[in-house]
Amino acid sequence: MKNIRQRYILFEIILPPKAPAMEISQELIMKALWDSLFTLFGQKKTFNAGLWMIRWDSMHRIGIIRVDNVSKLELIASMAFIRKLEGVPVIFHSRKTSGTVKKTLKRWREFFKTEPPKRDFK
Amino acid sequence: MYFNSCIPWDADENKFRNLVDLTFKCGYQGAFVDFSTDKEYRAFLDSGYFSKKRPRLTFPLSINSITHYRSELSPLIVFPRITLEPKNAHVLKSDLAKWVGRRCIIAVQSTDKTILEVAARDGRVDMISLPSMGYFKDLSKGIYSLIKQNRIYIDLHFGELLTSYGNKRTRLLRNYFKMFKQAKPFSHRYIFGSGHTRSEKHLWSLSGPREISAVLTSLLGLPEKHVKMMVRDHTEQLALLFLKRDQHLFIEPGIEIVDRKDKEEKE
């Protein structure tokens, strides 16, 4: 059996310049991702993936999502198929995949020049 | 270096600027700007996105030489591309004679089998574009063989897959699957771009190269090596081909200048 490890995907959501001001919540993104993954790959892949949002910055619309190493490509593929969030056209753009949170946070600071938010333990 | 195989030219400068910025944000470093008329081609050359004068390059050429074509106006390196949609084979031939001397990549798009066959035979055609499902049905094994023989690129658009839903998407995936079985990705030169078209429904359907690679690997089960060829390597090759043609490095068929020494260097 393949050794399962974690992968952390740094992604951003691109909105149209004239999009209505909307707060994209963590729950909304997770629901869209679950739906897209479920539609494309079915129940088995979806429950195996072990999706978890590690960080989410709703102001800059940047986040880090955790997934297992086997389902990494499936998650990125399902991200590509999300075209709308609450009727507003969006583009999910994955920037970097890493094996540790520390490295992903380092890339966050490097790419976006913003400080990632503290982890929410809710 | 990732190139988007097709972004449409827009006479409205703001719209085009937004599209270029969005393409850059999605992770592309270059793009082929698509137009269909002579007027649009001239407007593009006058726009400042593409240098009118041929930049001076240092030899030997590599993929980094492409950066000399970057203009101050845009973060992307843009190259012109004309998509011909001829009504019959005679029109195609006259169109090719008209466009072959100009600074652009020539793509042909048609649902007619005869036109596709003529295009696949013609060495002047750089690319056969298959933007949607309707264009697949006329491709036969013979045409694929000609395409392979003449080293023509097959341009596929991801936008179509993104904008289709339900069983239409499944059929499209099946078509791709059949196509990759008939014409193997390691022997044929596929280009899988984001495929942004002028159509209203495709206006917000750009996706980055990472996403396209992930879809091809996970959904269609292609090996990562072939996917990289489709998404990155072939577009780079096409850009280099354009650059060589633009710099008049092809003297005769089969003869190409690969290095040039300055007079001072010789002395």
C-alpha cells in the first residue's frame, strides 16, 4: 500500500474587476470543492482526499488547502472546473504545492507579499 | 515557459489589456494573439504590444531569446496568430499564399474533411485548430498521419471542456480519449491551451497551465511527461519557430542559420 502523506496547496481566487463586493467564506469554497470533486471523481475519491482548509484570507482571497498526496492532481483538476461562486464568475488558480505548512507559508509571503492569517481552530 | 495558444484580439484596448493581465495572473508567460482578418492584424501590429522592428538577438538561440519580444505595454510576450476558416480548398490555398510572408503563425480551422486534408498536406500550415467537439468528427487516421508527417501542431482548447456540462462534457472527454488513442501524444504535436475565444460563454473561462495539466493527468490518464509536452514544450517550440521565421533564419527549405558572428568578433 502506498504511504499516504499530506500535501498543502496554495491557491488564490481571481474575481472579475467589476465583480460585486462579496465576502467569500471558507465554507463556500469547501462546498464548491467537495461538489466539483464529487462530480468529477465520485464518492470514493472524495472521501479519500481528506480535504481541509488550513488557512484562508478572505480579504486577499488566498488560501492553503490540505489534501493527501494521491489526490493532489484530482483536487487541482476539480478546482479548474469551478467557474462560479454564488453566481459570480471566478477562476481558481493553484500557485504552489508543498509537503509542509511552513514551506507553503513561506511561498505565500514570497508570491503575494502579504502576511498569512493565524490558524483558526474552530 | 508557458504559452497560451489562443487569446482573441480585441479592438477595445481596455478589454484586451484586462485579458492579457488575466492570462498573466493565471500563470502564463506568453500568448498567441488570435485574429481572423487583415484589419485586425494591422491593428495588432500598430497597438504596441508587438514590436514593429525585429529585435536584435544573440546567438545561439534558446527559449530565453523569446524575451526580446516582450513589449513595455504587457507583462506577456505576445505573438500574432491568424486562424483561417476557408470555405473550400481553393480559398485555403489563396489565403495561405496571402499570409505566408507575414509575421504570424498560421492556423487552420474547419469542419470539412477535404480542407483538413489539404491543410495537413501543406507545409505552410503551422497548426490545425480544433476548438470544439464539432471539429473532431472529420479527423481520420489518414489526416492524423499527414499531420504527423508534416510536423503540424494540433491545437486543442480547454475552454470547451470547462463550459460544457453533464453528458456533453462526458462525450467531449470520450472524444479526447479516442483522439489520444488514435493519434498518440508522444508522436503527434498537441497543444493544449486555455483556448479563450470570442464567444460570450467563454469570456471568463481561462485556466492556468497547472490546472490543465492536472485535468489531463487525472481525468484522461495521460503520463505527466506527455502532458508537459502538450502544455509547455510544444508551445515553446512553436514560439521559437515563429522567432526564427521572423528573423529570416530559414534561408531555404532545410537550411537554417544557427549561429552568426559579428564582424568585430571575426577580427
